[in-house]
Amino acid sequence: MFNIAFRIVKDEHYAEDVMQEGFLKAFTKLDDYRQEVAFGAWLKRIVINQSIDFCKKNSAFQLEELDRIIYKVEEENTVQPEIEFQNLKVAQVLYTIQNLKDNYRMVLTLFFIEGYDQEEISEILNISYANCRTTLSRAKESLRKALQDVI
């Protein structure tokens, strides 16, 4: 649970606080646990929500609004050079994700590391499904570009 909180809030001390608050909330809401999912998954969701709430309260996490986004039409036939991503180490990829914009980092963490699908991410972050897809696509592209610089 600490790793989940740490990936989202990006600070060891805040992650400990968020994790503790998540455990406290889970303990006080134990009667609400309906055993529809595994207890670990239920607790994990609470910690993720606590982490996101923490980020929102501290203005560290701001999502792009679809209304403000100007879409660029890209040619479909653009050829990207092949990159040897297999040679990258996990630590390099995680470090690169941590250095992306907060909303990109959040979406990539939930998608790749925590294993949530786009629909679940849109519910967790309280954004539209289209906004989630757009943000995830841009985050992947940003990660790819950042990893190119590493190589």
C-alpha cells in the first residue's frame, strides 16, 4: 500500500501519511465492506482514493479539461523509428514515469502498474472516459519520447 501511495504522491513522508489515513478510513468503514471483491483490492482502492484526494487538496494534480484541449491532426502514415525498449531497465522506466507531468504519471501508474482499465481510471479520477483515453494516449507518447532520450 505504501508503494501505491508513494507512486501517486511522490513523497515518502506524505505517502506514509496517506497510507495511514487510508488504513484508518478502512478500519472505520469496515462495516461497509461487502466482500464483493477481495479485501486487498478494497483496501487498495481506498489508498488510491486517499492519495488522489491528497494530491487534489494540495493542487499538485490537475487534469486537462477536454474543452481546453486543442486537438492536432496527425498523419496516420508517420513512421516512428524503432527503439530498443527491451534493453531498458525497470528502474529507468519507473524513474521516467515519475518525472512526467502529474496527470500523465497518475494515469500511467493506474494503467500499467496498478492494472486498472480506462473505464476504472475514469471513475477513480472522476473524469470522462474520453478525457481518460486522451490523457492516457498523451501520457504514453510523452513516456515514449522521454524514454528515447534515455536510450
